[in-house]
Amino acid sequence: MTKFLVAIAVWLPATCLATLGCAGVPNSEGGPEPALVRVASEDKGDREGSDDKGTTAFAHSTRRTFPDQGWWCSDYTEWLSPERADKGYTIVLTGVEGTSYHNIGIARGLIEAGYPGAVEVRDWTTGHWPLFVYHLMALERNKEQACQIAEQILKYQNQYPGRPVTLIGHSGGAAMAVLTLEALPADRNVDQVVLLAAAISPDYDLTTALAHSEQGIVNFHSWGDVPHLVVGTLALGTIDRQHTVSAGASGFHVPAELSDQARELYAARLHQVPYRLAMLKSLNAGGHMGPANHKFVAEWVAPRLLETEQ
């Protein structure tokens, strides 16, 4: 109990500043069963506006009411305009604190760099940041949220076929991006995924997730992220409930028991980017919030999305 309280004391100040049950189905790659059921590839239950290019029915919410959608951000609705949606769709998954100026900074960085598509800051938490420990630990709830995010992707793809879809997750949101990929049906993929300071275990089997990302998964990681992704996840655990140093600090490791086909996926689609001093010029000092600032996103993350657009 003492260790738990100490861990919260370390995590809470930084976080304040930062701040359909699914059953498994067999893995086509021959690996372990994924934790999520894949949602239906045809979204037949809720298709309002799916043929109307003047709507953004795929979005979780276009409202900006206090505090759910970042009331301090006057551009939120504009980022989800139909004109932008026609050029692509990026979902920014928040950390365990929920919608904050940090994850809105990720969206701003994309816009500043000239990313032309729709950008949604997607809060998968309860919307109450003091429950951040619950958001970290509630694995079954998080799997349900991942299914809902996957459904959003399907709605968008049905409404705007052929446009690029990207997931960007910070901290707990990076782990949610992986769970979302696992929730997609076998015949649906996104274009690429970017993980920033991912709060997921380094030995997590990414085989299914990698198979659902055409351009692969880019993992920005830093050993400078000690309070959150070393001390914090050793004490409180990662999103996938492992008490370990996170992949956002150490990078991912290739699990020893993988098949040859799975190893090929890792080699082709997992792109790891360790922290380097050049990132300091982009206001990323290697800590937990560094990769979420708009300048770093504009200079290091957005170019990868813009390459996909071309």
C-alpha cells in the first residue's frame, strides 16, 4: 500500500501539469489470441450520414463543451470539417488524463505542418482526470473503448473510401492505439500509427496490430521518461497490466516465441525512433510531455503523415 501511495505521489503532480465485452478470436498469424473481438466490417447499425459528404458522422463528437472536448480550443470543430475529412482522418488518442492542452498540442502540430485531413482529439477516458489511475488499470473498459474507436474508423472508411487513416497516441493513448488496431476486422487497415511515450509493455505481441497498419507503427521512445514510464508503470502497471518499464522508454522487444511470418512483420513494419539530442531543438527534452508539444509534432511526426498523403 505504501508503494502504491508513493507511486501516486510521483505520478500525480506531473499528470496535473500534463494534464460490449470483447472476446478473443484466433490470430491469423499463429500467435496468441488477441484480446478483442473484431468489429463487423460493415457498419449496418448506425450509418447516418454515411453517404453525405457534408457531415462528419464518423467523429465521436464535434461539440466543444466544458470540459469534454477541450473548451480552450476554438479550432476543434474546424479540424473536423467535411473539407478536411475528404483528404484523410487522424485520430489523436489522449493520455490517461483525458483531453488536455498536451494532446490538443499534438493536433495543432499537425495543422501547423500543413496536414490537410480531419483531426480528432479522441478522449477514451471517463472525462474526469482525477481518475487517471483507473483509466490506466481498467483493461476491460479500455478494450471496449478500443472497439468503439475501431467502429469510428469503419464509419469514416465507409463514408470516405480510399482516404488515409492515421492513429497517434500519447502515453496511455499509444497503448489504446494498439488495442484499436487489434479490434479492426480482418479486411480493414489504417495507413499508419504513431506512438508517443507509449505506456504499454515492451514485450507486447504487436503481430496483429502491425498487420492492420499498412505503413507500420512508429514508436518514439526515450529513457529520459523515468517518472512516468519507468517508476510509474513499474508501480502501477502498463495499460496491458504489466508491471514493467514501458515501451515508451525502452522501445519494443521482439518476443522470442514469434513465428517467422510474424518476425517478418516486425522487421518490415515496426519503426523505432529513440530519443536523440536533435529533438531538443523541437522542444522535446526527452520527458513524458516532450513528444506531445506542437513543435515536435510539426517537425518530427507530421512529415510522416504528409508522405502518406503524397
